[in-house]
Amino acid sequence: MIPNLGSLEETILLIVLVMEDEAYGFSISEVYNEKIGKTISIPAIHTVLKRLEKKGFVKSSMGGATQERGGRKKRIYEVTSYGYRALCDLRDTRDKLWENAPNWSLN
């Protein structure tokens, strides 16, 4: 059984999946801002990423040092197969629920 994911955890996990090998704290916050239309702090991103890693949904490794980061390395995240299955299960569950939802007119 896959552990529950909070809404923010699910969103960050999906962003990491979409970004493939370029997912690190700052880049995730930029994509979050662009796609969700809200800002999120880097510490909040790192807190979620640590929780996701502890649950086994993502894994991380240190990327190379860059000149623009003053020679510092960045931690790169990627979704594990377990994390991918969790996202697929969530999508399938939501799709099944939406199939049964009534059509509402918002006018």
C-alpha cells in the first residue's frame, strides 16, 4: 500500500517527474510559480523533498559545482519507480472519481 501524499507533496513530486534530471530546489520553485501561479519558499521545497525522500518517492544525488553558484554543488532529485507508481495510482483514482462527477454549469 502506498502511503498518503499531501497535496503539496503530490504537486512537488509531479514537478520533479516532469523536470527529469534538472530538479533541484530553486528550479522546482520556479516551475511551481510558473505552473501553479503561486510562490513557494526554497526551504518549504526542501522540507517537502526531504519528506518525499524519506518515504522513498524520490532519490537525490549531488550535481556538479558550477561557476554561477560560486563553486557550490546542488542536490538533484529524481522520482523513483515507487514514486511514479504512487503518482499513477493517484491519477487513476482521481480519473475514476471524475468519471462519476456530475457536470456543473458555472454560469
